Amino acid sequence: MEVAAVVALTLAPLAVSALSLPSCNSLHGINCSSANGSVTGLILYVINIMLGIAGLIAVLFLIIGGFWYITSAGNEETAEKGKGTVINAIIGIVIIILSYVVVNVVSGLVTNPSVTAP
């Protein structure tokens, strides 16, 4: 069974590469206007999607760390592990939020140079 899983995971990229790319109008809910029709708009869109996914993962780790901390039942090692996970998840969320702000401010200044910074 493990060999079949390894073979399936090895051959999966070949099956995906054989597929043709769909036209812009049929991209499962993503239309061309979401990227503003430019390369910079597309890059900004992809970065925002990736930051959203990173934020979801950080929140998941926050929940997992809180669960470990609450269910430690007096076990100091598990409590410290949970506390460390919660602290690292909060730091990650702050970094993700700040990077979202920086990316959007810089892209706004680059794509619309007529706007002056305060």
C-alpha cells in the first residue's frame, strides 16, 4: 500500500502537466478583472492569497497551541509547549498582518505614483 501511495504521488505531477490551462473566463471563480489585467495586479493578487493562507495556518497553530495549553493537566512540559506555540502563532499573525500592509502600501505607491506619501 505504501508503494502504491509513493507511485501515485510521484506520477501525479505528470497527470497535472498533461492538462491544458483553461481560458481566463473559466478559472473557477477567478476572473481576469480581479488582477486588474496587469502583471503587477496578478502578483499582488497572488501575494494576498498566499498571505491569507499563511494567516489561516497561523490561526490553526494558535488553536492547536491553546488546546495543548488547556489540556496539559498539570504537565509542565505540555503546558510550555502549548504556551510557546501560542506565542509563536501570535508573532506569526502580527508579521503576516504587517507584511500585508507593507505589500499593499508599496504596490499602491508603485502602481499609482501620482499619490504622494504623507
